[in-house]
Amino acid sequence: MKYDVITIGSGLGGLVSSVLLAKRGKKVLLLEQHWLPGGYCTSYTRKGFTFNVPSILGPLGSKEATAVLAELGFYDEIRWTTVDHFARYVYPDFEVALPANDLSACEAILRQAFPAEARAIGCFFSEAALAERCMTLLQNRSRSLRQSFALLCKIPRLLRLARTSFYDFMRGLTDDERLIAVLSSMWGYLGLPPKRIPALLILGLSADCYGKPISFPEDGFQAVADFFARKLAQFAGEIRCRTRVEKILVDRRRATGVETAAGERLSAETVISNADTKRTFLEMVGRSNLSRSLARSVDAHEPSMSGVSLHIGTDLDLSRLDLRYGSIFCQESWEDSDSLYERAMANTIRFERDKIGFGLQAPSLLSPRLAPAGKHILHVLVAPVAPQVLGGPDKATGKRTKACLLYTSDAA
């Protein structure tokens, strides 16, 4: 049987693209090596607790994406709860809580915390708002001629932000290293520290998280993946779980299908890969099918840092504690993030000795449905950790490597 589209991997990218193509009448087959769809956007249950694999909360998408999702019933068929405070940042002698969906309030709070840095903070939020507006226009295919011209005028400014590290961008505004640390507290979500990450990325992330509504699925993130899986079936698409793809078939420099680990060959007009770049091009497509320049580009990709994720079910009354935030970012020191990142990537971090940061969430305070009555859930994320500690990005599943790392760190 020949398909119009075969999608490899059922992470959100694979799920959403498959659903939208099937909705347009394409014959779609989605192949997933795990036993359930969702990739990173999944949940699992233990003794009545529903634990979410993701540790990231953010807005539900751009205006255009929101319209597409609404048409699918995304906001009506999934139960959502609103997160009032996106983040709480905790440092040894400093603490601040920032709301969601209110960029101006976040700016006012930080101005109060750093009164001598009002100009730098104002510039940060001004550039963040600009980055968000430009990214929205870039994603809007129906933008007017006037909007297109305004965007074109901003391109040089955006390119400068894309070519400048966030640290260098902020050093052009302030000498206060503590302010720079606070404003870059979310760098872990992007995988690179302030001296390596483009300013445009942190500015865009900040505008999204502080300036837009933040919603949380009351029944856990698996409800999101299951929604798209249902929609794919509704539009006559097909999902096969426990099906690992070993090879993307290529004929005359064009993808023509896939070969599974079981040796089955499936043909398609188009192949979409939701796997990582190196596995897609070097393993499944194969180096022999790549141009030298593309092979060199893919070879240059390096795995980012990783972390230890710990899920805890407890009978402690967490409602009495100040934990009702999207995320709490805790730093035990003001150590330079880039120095910590370098030591993590060199695998010289020691959990029992080093003062490394951690993230904390209490999902059951956002949605009581996730835990049995009278009980709660804590999600602790310790990062950064070297990727090789987890056995590399292509070895074992996330859950298995995380569990192994916990035992290893205890024994170290």
C-alpha cells in the first residue's frame, strides 16, 4: 500500500503535521517506536498519581496557530486551567515572582527589584515585545503589504539580535550581573547558557511566557497527545505504535518510503521525520545520500545538556506552601551559568558537592485531578547534566535513562 505521507515519530510536531495533512485528505501513516503516542508530551500513572513527562509550561501558540487548533476543537475537547503566575525565581539572597499574561506588570516588578537598572529593564522588555511582534508577523501568511513592509524594516535589528549572545546584548545595557542572571533564568529551556544563546531566543521566550496566557491541561499532557491521535483517526489517518523506523528509502535523491526494524517496506510520496537531526540524516537517510556540505553541517550538531527529572507523589499538604506557579527556578548560588554549563558538558558536576540549580513544580496545585484526594505531586528537575551521563540521546528511552542516572548519582 502506498501512502501520501509517512510521518516518523509522534511527538507534537509529528502529530500536528499528520493531523493537518489528513484533514486535507492526504492518506497519512504515523509510525511511533513507543507504545503510546506523544513523544515528550506524555503522562504516566502510578498508584493514582498522574505524572507529566514535560517540565515546560508555555502559551498555546501564535494567533494563527490558535485559530487552526480551535478549528480542530483543541480548546473545547481538552480541559484547561489557567496559570496566574508563570515563574518564581529564587536566588540565595533574592526572590521575585512574575505573572503570566502581563508583560508590563513583569517589567514593573523587576524595576522595583532593581531600581538602579530601570533603563536596562525597559530596553529588555521593549526588545522582547519587538521580537514577539516580528515573530508573529513572520508566522502570519496573510499579513498585509503594510505589515510586510514594517517587518522588512525590522529585519536588520532582528538579525543583530540573532547574531548577538544574550549576555553580550545585556552587557550593552547594564553591568549588573545579577540582573542578567535573573533575566536569563529560563536559559535551560533553550539548552544553551547566556553567553552562547542568541539574544533573540531568550527575548522571544520571555515575551511568550510573561506576555501571554499560560494554560495547563487538567488531565495531564497525555490528554493533548491523545487528542491529536483521536483527530488523526477521525480524518482516516493511521497510527502504528511499537514500530521503529530504521531507514528512509531514497531513490534519485528523493525520499520514497521507509523500512521498519521488522524489515517491512512502506512507500510514500512524502516522508516527514520528527526524529532528531542526526538520527534522521545520518542513520535513517544515510550519509551516502547526503551532499558533503549537508553531512558536515549535521556532523557539527552537538547534543545539548540534559538533566535529572524526579517525580514525587506525597501526602504532604502542599497547598500550605507558596508553590502555585508554573515553575519555580531555584539557584543555590550566583555562579556564572556558562561556567556551570561547561563543567556539566565536561561531566565534572558532582551532585553532592556542587551547588547546581533545580526547577520545581507542583502540578496538583494547578490541577487536583492529577493526584488522589489529600495528596500532591512534586516535579523536580535538576540541570545541567552532561548528555553522556544519560547514555547519549539515542540510547534507551527517557524514563529508563533517568532512572539509571538517579541510581548512579546516589552511588557516586
